[in-house]
Amino acid sequence: MNFKKKHFERRHLIELFIKTIMRIALIIVASSLGLILWTILSRGLPSLTWDMVTQIPKGGYYMGKEGGILNAIIGSIYLASGGTLIAIILSLPIALYLQAYAQDSKWGDYVRLSLDVLWGIPSIVYGAFGFALMISLGLRASLLAGIIALALVELPIMTRAMDEVIRRMPKDLEHAALALGSTKFEVALRVVTRQMLPGIITGILLAFGRGIGDAASVLFTAGYTDRIPTSLMNPTASLPLAVFFQLGSPYPEVRERGYAAALILTIIVLLVSFGSRWLASRLNKYTVK
Amino acid sequence: MDAHIQVKNLNAYYGKQLALKNINIEIPKNQITVIMGPSGCGKTTLLKTFNRFFELTENTQLTGEVLVDGENIYNKDVDVTEVRKVVGLLAQRPSPLPMSIYDNVAYGMRIHHLRKNREEYKTGVKHYLEIAGLWDEVCKRLSEPATSLSIGQQQRLCLARGLAVEPEIILGDEPTSALDPISSQNIESRLLELKKQYTTVIVTHTLRQAKRLADYVIFMYLGELIEAGPAKEVFSNPKHERTKQYLEGLF
Amino acid sequence: MNQVNVIKTIQENRTKKNIFAQKIFFGITIFPVILTLIVAIALFFRAFPILSEYQLSDLLFGEVWRPNQGLFGFRPFILGTIWVTTVGVILAVPACLLVSIYLAEYAHARTRSIAKPILDLLAAIPPVVYGVWGLLSIVPFVDDVLAPLAEGRLDSVPLLSVTQPTGFGILAGGIVLAVMIAPLIISVTFEVLSTVPNDLRHASLGVGATQWQTIRNVVIPQTLPGIIAAIVLGASRALGETIAVLMVVGNVPNIPTSIFDTAYPLPALIANNYGEMMSIPLYDAALLGAALVLLVVILIFNILSTLVLQRMLRRK
């Protein structure tokens, strides 16, 4: 008998070939992230100035004169925060309900299916829906309308993330609390919420990150203005649209600033993403695994 | 004694944890060797080192040698698939592949190109289903999915599938623990029939099964080999205190 | 009041609270279930004027788009959407399947723990940033590298002949889309592959199969519906992608014949014209009708793939 490997046997060659192209595919996918970040950084950094993040557009800004896009940065933070807040108000009870009452029920399945379907609806459709509502009600583009559209975009992302994390939570803890005589509601509120905290935070930050970068939903609903909004009924600028509009400019200086705006947006999104990872891992230390 | 498998200075680790401590043993050819011991003693781990399944668990490490027919299967240039062809495994729970009954048995033969044409595959499948004592029950439904069989039938199908690649050694990892008594008995009698042609190594948690099957016995405790020898000797006159206690049912 | 009664009252209060919370929470769960319907109805309602004035087939298959003359043919936009999505999916699928199989079957835990954050970040990058990347890297790449490569060599090959010289077009849109949908396809496929019990893999490895033989004969047949669902999910994501595609695809309402052609997908049409649509009669109805068409197609894709995935992933 001989176990010695015959390297040139067909199946070993196939194995080697498959493994090689898989690794190449992984490298391609991973390096595309690198390429994107490098492109944005190398093109955005040269025109990134302090003025850009501290000033609102001055007269002639869109022809290459002075000013910045503080209006868009603030507007985006308002929009994403508002959208996230509304999404939390809806998501948290839904996630808790799915966990506490509808773990394996038919209704729970419907709700989860609906969330998955909502998650797949493109943001341009939410934007169009928001717009349809606005013209029906005779409203103009405003911070409020943008917040509502973003809340719809964020709701399924947030709820699914929360539900996912809670479902992975160990069940013993919950049963222990039930055995101690708590009602399901109390279990949900105390034990589950505490246990869920990493999941909730992850869900919220994930949704916030998505919300701040979404352009198609706010395009119709939030409008665009050079001023920082002072009321919910004001229209507002947003960072993704600032990028989008500046890139459409015939002036090279303005396009350059568009790249810088893209860099700012990327940095914010990456910070949120890393932040959620860091927070989740920190919080995980204090919960039973 | 004609040793088929020789284990030399074998240490196995899960992460940092030592699961097998310096095992040295020889397993006789064409006999049934039973590895026994309380749960967590490392008997399944030892078995898994014989067909290099141990390394399928992530973060494991192994030192020492396992020789099959005098050749160390952990040598660098060894082809794992050849090892596993020679050393077949009957798992704890029957795991029919998601294909027809026929294809389950033909699977390994096809992988190793053991037959030339369709006719030869047909006779091959029939042959091994007969050896596994399943032919009469399934000859009319070969194209049905293997999962439509009862658990006991599934385990015999897995036996046929394993034998079809013409191994020399059969490993059994508590192969009857998921089965009802009648199916268990069926499997046991197959193994007894087959021992003339195959070297068989069985891990079991029941003493009675060990007594029914064993020609040779290995007793393990906490990752260490405590005692090994011909079944008659070990059962009637254990040399080690631990073995005695185990045989008396003290733990 | 004696102690027993006090405890009883507390108990009752707690039970009441439980039931009350359950009712409120239940009420909120109705919202996501009916939201899809509300969105569809609202869009239908706003699109109704144009749907009642024109035949649906004229809208969907009409070739001319001149809103100020009352001509609303969606055909170029629908075809543009199909072209860009198809190219994106064709480019994404092979790499995505290889990566997810590699991560699920071959890679060490350490490789997986490096790959996951990379995929998460790819998924987190906003569409508009993808658009900027497409504009700065992919469009020049198509223009300077791919088009010259194809020019002269592939002119006689249908679908691949170089037709216009700017780099903007279906291929650039497809490449950007492929990268955008990759994290989704990879993570869903990975999850589907991990539903295969190790016992099955071991059964195949145990008779001396190589890993790839095991994957091809056992793992893939077992998970095929889920893998297809993952791809469909990716395709539906590509169908609705707006800003990134809009920035690189050229936005000319023609009927494409080659991947080097420009195209004008539906989402881009909706996004580009929101400003002027109130000034022309029926224009807003036409655009919201376009959104409705998009929604219906995506819903079909989505519901089918989600049902398959829910069944597969629960088996775990």
C-alpha cells in the first residue's frame, strides 16, 4: 500500500485549481474595497479644506467661489438622526415582540417576511412614496419629509439586525427569569433588553450609517438648500446630494469639492461602522454569552 | 500479533487542551477491536486520528505517528483521500447523502473510478447492499432518496457506502447508539460477519456491546490508555484497578 | 389589607401590564406587514391618471419618451434596467460564489474574521461614493482599457461591439453594481452553505472524496435553491440601485445593443426628473408609475427569494 500523494492526478489538480481561483476571487473582492477607499482618499484629500466643513456655501460657491458644505453635513446629521429616532421607536417594540411573543408563530413569520421584503425595496421607491404622500397632502420638500422617508428605509435594516442578534441570544437566561416568576413582558424588558444591548446598538448604528449615506430617498423629500434648517418644515441639504450635485457641475473646482465631500461622507460612514463594531464588542463583555 | 494500525507517542490537542496523552497501541488485523471508557475519555478522538478526521475540527493539533500497514498516515506527502479510502468510517448517526439509495452506494466507487461501466456499477451496488443486508429491502426502490429509509436501514446503507470503496479497515464511532435494539443487533451481526476480511475498530459506550463484539479491547480514561489486550483476558482478569472499576460499573 | 391581597394586586397589575404591552407591541408589528401595501397603493393612486389614459402595454413597450408631447414609452428605460442589472449580476455571481464557498468550506477562522469586516465595510459604503468611484476609476478604465481591447476584435460579436467612445455606459454601470451587490450575495450564500450539517460533509470525505468533490456533489446540490435565492436577492438589489448607476451609465434613452452602449435605467429616470415633473401634465404620474413598475418587479423577486431563504435557514 502507498498513501503517497500523486500530485498530478486529475482530482488533485482540480482541487488546486479551484482553491487558487477562489483565493483570487477573494483578493479581487477585498481589493475592490481598497481601490474604492484609495480613489476617494487620493482624489478627495487635495481639495478637502477646513472651510468645507465649517462654512455654508457663500455666493458663487457653485461656480468655484468660497464657502463649504456645513449645511449638507448638518442637514445629513439631522436627517439621519431623525430617521433613526423614528425607526428606533418602531423597531424596538417589533424586535421585542418577535422575541418575547412570536418566536415561532405564524404571525412572527409574516412580520419577518415583511421586514425582509421592506429591506429589499430600493430607497428610490421610498423616496417616490414620500413624494406621492407630499403632493397628496400639499406639502413641500422638508426636513420632516426627508426624515420620514429615511425612517422607512432604516426601519427594516434596524429591526432585522436587532432580531438577528436577539435570536442568537442564549435561551437559558430567559427561561431562568421566567422560572423566577416574571411575566413575559418583564422578561422582554429587563433581561432581554440588557442582553440585547449589543444588538440594539449594532442595529441602530447600522441603520444610521445607511441613512446618512442614502441619497435616493431624500432627493424628492428633503429638497436642497444652502441654509442650515431651523425647523422641521425647512428644506435641507444632505451630504450625499451635495456630492451628487457638485459632481454634476461644469466647473472643475466644484467637482473637486464633490470628491472631498465624498471623502467626508466616507469617513463618517466608516467611523459609524467601526464605532458599532467596537461598542458591540465592548458591551459583549458584560453580557452572558 | 499482526498489527494493522500502530499508534506511536500520539498526543492530540483541542486548542491548548490535551485530549490524548502519549498513546501507544497496536491494533490487530482482521479482528474487532473495541475502544471503551467513560464519556470524555478520548475514545472518539483516538478513532478520528485513524482516518485523519481529527484535523477537520478547527484549532486542533497532533504529534506522534499513526501507522497503517507500516506507513505513517501523518507524513507530509500522504494523500488524505487515499487514507480515508483505506480506512472507512461508520458514523454515530447515519448520514445518507442527499441523493438516491443507488447513488449513495455508487458515490465512493465513482469518486475513485472503481468500475468501468454502468453494468459494473450496478453489480457493485448490488453486491455491497447484499453484504450490508439491505438488498432485499431496497432492491425495488433504488432510485428513491436515501432519506426515505428508516434510521436502521440508513445506517446499513452507510455501511454499504463505506464498503463500496474497498477499505481494509472499518472504524465505527458508536455506530449503533442512534438505533433501535433490532437495528443495532442487525449492525452488530454484520460487523461480526465482516471481521474476517476487515480490521474493525469500534468505539462503544455500552459494556455489553463491547463484550459481544470484542476480540481485542482498549480501555481509556481521561485521554490516557489504561489497558489493552485480548478481550478474554481484559474482561476476565483486568490488570488495572481503573479497568476493574469500570467493568464493575462503578463509573 | 392583608399581605396575600397585596401580593395578588401586584400580580394582577403585572399581568395586566404584560397583556397591555403585548397588545401595543402587536399593534406596531402590523405596520411593517402593511407598509409594502401602503407604498404600492399610494404609488398606484398617484400613477392612476396615466394608467387610465394609456394602455399599460403602450406604456411598458412604447419606445418614445417625450413627456411634453404626451409620449411616455418606458421601453428604453426598462431595457436599460435589464441590461445594467444583467451585466452586474453576471460579473458578480462567479466571484461571489467562489468567495462564499471559500469562506464557508476552506478558509480558516482567521481568514473569515478578516473577510467579514471587509464585506461589512463594502456593504456600508454609500451608493453615492460608489458612484464617485465609478466616475473616477471605472469609467476611465472602460474607456482606456476595456474599450480599446474590444475595439476591432469584438466588433462582429453581438452585445460586445464598441459603439461609443466615452466609457460611460452599461459596462461601467454593471461593474459598479457588481461590487455593490457582492457583499449581499456573499453573506447570504455563506449563510446558506453553513446550513449543511457537517455530518454530510464527513460522509463524503469519509469515503475518500476531495473537498471539491464533496462541495460539488453534496454541498451545492443540497443548497442550490438557497444559492439561487441569494443571486435573485442580489439581482433585485441591483434593479433598484439608483444614484451609483445613474452617475456612470450615460443616461441616454436609447435601446441598447451592446454592453458598451449607454443606457437609462428606470431608477435613474425617476431620480433625474423629479425637479421638472410637476410642470408637464401627467409627467409626475408617469414617473410614479415607473416607481410602481420597479416596485412590483422587485417585490416578486424579493418575496420568492425570501420565502426560499426563510425555509432553508430555519432548517438549521
